[in-house]
Amino acid sequence: MAKYIFVTGGVTSSLGKGIIAASLAKLLQARGLRVTIQKFDPYINVDPGTLNPYEHGECFVTEDGAETDLDLGHYERFLNINTSQANNVTTGRIYQTVINREREGDYLGKTVQVVPHITDEIKRRMLLLGEKFEYDIIITEIGGTVGDIESLPFIEAVRQIQWELPESDCLVVHLTLIPYLKAAKELKTKPTQHSVKMMSENGVHPDILVCRTERPLGDELKRKVALFCNVKVDAVIEAADASTIYEVPIAMLREKLDLIVLKKLNIHNYNEPELTKWKEFLDKVKHPAHKVTIGLIGKYIELQDAYKSILESFIHAGAMNDCKVQVLNVHSEYIDDQNVEEKLLGLDGLLVAPGFGTRGVEGKIIAVKYARENNLPFFGICLGMQMAAIEFARNVLNIADADSTEMNPDTRNPVIDMMEEQKKVTMKGGTMRLGSYPCIIKENTLAYSIYGTSEIHERHRHRWEFNNKYLKEFENSGMIASGINPESGLVEIMELKNHPFFIGVQFHPELKSTVENPHPIFVHFIKAAKEFTKVNQDKSLLTRVEA
């Protein structure tokens, strides 16, 4: 039988419940236990697929094609496992299921209510992974903040599970904030006390408190928190601000969070934590020998979470190259022919990010042209690949009005066109090409040298594709399709001959990069950026010597 850990949050949002949950899971996994994590979100959207990135950050896509919360990306990156649709559940999905069952007559005429029908469905979903698969521990992160109206059914479901399961099969970890007031020059515990009190009023009492803090808590303050929140002193965990999220598992190891959890769950059969690779990775992240600057050309750069998986992939690839990757965010909406050199000068590589809609696309096309003409290492993801195709068509093939039907439905030269099966789709949510699909890679190409194999599987999230009517003309002029879907003929990878590193992919490689397995395209992209830096440094040195 699986045991269950619930992670809740109080005082304020954005404290890092997902990172704490993933860190705890990593420590338990490192001790030889079979662990997975799931996220329950209180918003009424069925999934994050239709949410604006400014609202909720990036939409993470799983192998089975589920559009999920970005925290699932943290789970996969920390644990090096694949999650699925079952790992992310929203209030919208819960209510949709209950309402569909009511329409089908499953409730035999009973009045359908939040308790017990909604809470029963929440409980069923919370316990599902433990019943279907052989896990030792299921960690469930409850989104939102305790006290929010929309979170109440989830807290009630946790209360009922605590009541139904044996005491040693379930525990609650509550993440809270101990703010530091500069004027008073002291840490304040009152917000944490009120947060725990609010939880207790709803029938759920935390077993462990993880306290986010800017300053060390100290033993005296820990005893105060323990006394007024009715937990043991050793169950008050300090979670100090860290320079990188990948330090958090080590910090939680020092605080003995995993040992406290194992003791409370009455688990005695475990190993010493095996974190050698993790510590080696962390050492490379903190002490790199080299540095490159990568321009991230996007349209949602005001919110870093909009490109979370890309930024984390840079960290993974940087560690593999013993290199710090400094990311320079460049808003594509503000790039034009006059300022492109000024904005991109000094970069060692250029990544054009995915996105939807017309805003900022011309700036992306101008940036691609700059990378192509200046031999700057280029990497385009999804829309980034499509912009590279349009740029090549306009400026190399001289198809001046080449465009995408997403931006210009009436274009006479739709180099990028909507996929045939998408043209009949009217519903927006969950209807794109989603999840993992195969790709066959041609030998003697950049893509083949990156992957080292002829068949790969990558995750997708798109409606538009490269129009194969133009493929022959592209390839005759040096832009080749090096990766093709074997069933549909969809162009998955395009690359430019006679360029140090120029590649665009229709899929989302950032979704599969983890600490233990950095994605090979990112690794080779950063390697190319390092080589570009060295070439420029050598040229600069030669110029000074000649002078």
C-alpha cells in the first residue's frame, strides 16, 4: 500500500511548494523508495492549455499529451521520470467529471453536492496513482493558498483521507513564510501561526512545517513556532532562500526533512541517500569554467515562468559544458531592422522561443536573419522554427510575401500552414497536436550528430506546420528537413547547411531535459556557443597582435 504526503501552502502564493515537493521526492527516491508527485490546482479551467502565459506561466506537456501545470516540469526534472495526465488535476476537471456522471444518472437522483460528491471525486483522484501503480509514496501538492475559497474542497478531501487512512499512512507538510521586518530587525512568526490556525479550523493539522525565510530561524524561534503551531520542534524546517532551486534538496537533507517524513510514516527499510550525480551537477552549476551569453527572443519575457523549461534546460546543458549560461531576454516586439544589431550584438547564441499569435513575429524573423547572416549559433523551437522557414523563404528564396496562415490567413505563399487534421477543429482546449510522436532523422546531418540515432520521440504542442509544397525549393537552396514524422510526413527538424549551428525543431525539446539527462540539442547548442565565443576571442586577439 502506498503512503500519502500532502503539501499545502499558507500566508502567500509563490513560496515554492512545487520545489519543496520535488526536493522531498528526490530525497526519498535517493533512499531507494518508489515516489511520484501529483498537482491539484483549484482553478476552474479544465487544464492550463488555454491559459495566457502571463496568467500562469508555461504550459507543460507530458508524454501522453496532457497540458499541465508547470510544476510537473519540476517533478520530471528532479526525479528523471515521466508524469502523465493523472499527475495534474484541476477543479474544472473534477466538476466536469461529476456533472457528466450526474447527467448519466450515476447518482440515482440524489442531490449532487460539494460534500460528498465533489470531495469524493477529489479523493478518488488523489488515491488513483497509489492504486494503479506500485509506488511507496505519493506526494500531492495542493495549489493555491490555505484560506482561498477555491481551495476548501481540496482541504476537506485531505481531512477525510487523514480520517480514513491509518495515521502512519498519511501526513501533511505545510509550507509557510516567516517574514523579516527590517524596521523591527526581527523575523515574525504570527503569519505562520494564523495560517496553521486556519488549516486547523478546517480540520487539517500539519505534521511538518517548512518555513521559507530570508534569515536563519535559530533554535529559539523554531521552538516558538513549534509551541504555538502544535508541532514537534524537529518538525519545524528552515527553508532559506537558495541561489538555485537545485540546492533545495541538499538544504532539505541538512534539515533532515526526509528522515522526519520516514519516521512519521513508519518506514524503516531505506538506504543512505545516493546523491553523487546531483552534487556533481550542482558543483558544475555553481563553479563553471566558462560563460556564454544566449539571447532568448520571445514575447512573454516579462514573466520568466513563461519559458521555465527552456531556462532550466540551459542550466542542465550549461553544466554538461562546464559553462554558465547567461540568458539575455530580448522582446521580439521591439526588434526592427534598424536596432537588431544593437540588441543582438555580443551574443554567443540565439534561441527563438515558441508562442502563439501575430504579436512580435516580425521581430523574430529579423532576429533569425541576423543569426543566419552572421554565423551566430541559432536554435528555433516550434514557432521559432516556423519563423526561420519564413525568413529563409523571404530573404533567400525571394518569396517576398511568404508567411504563416496563423498570422496571415490570406497569404498567397503559406510556407507555414495549419495541419490538415486541425482545420476541422473548433474547440480550443486539448485539441492541438499534443504529446510524444516519432521522428526519423537523416544521416550525415547536424540533427543526426546531435542525437546519434536515426529515430527519436519528442513532445509536441502546435496546430501549424511547415508546408511540404515548398520543401524541394528549400532543400535545393540549402535549408534541409533533417527530421520527418514517418506517418504524416510532417517536417520535425530543419537545419541550414554551411552554417556553424542553425537548427529549428517543430517539437518542444525543453520538456524532456532533466538534471540527469540534459537534452542533446541544448547541450550541442551551448557547445556551439562556446566555440563561437572562442573564435571571436581568437579573432580579437589576432587583431590586437597585428595592431
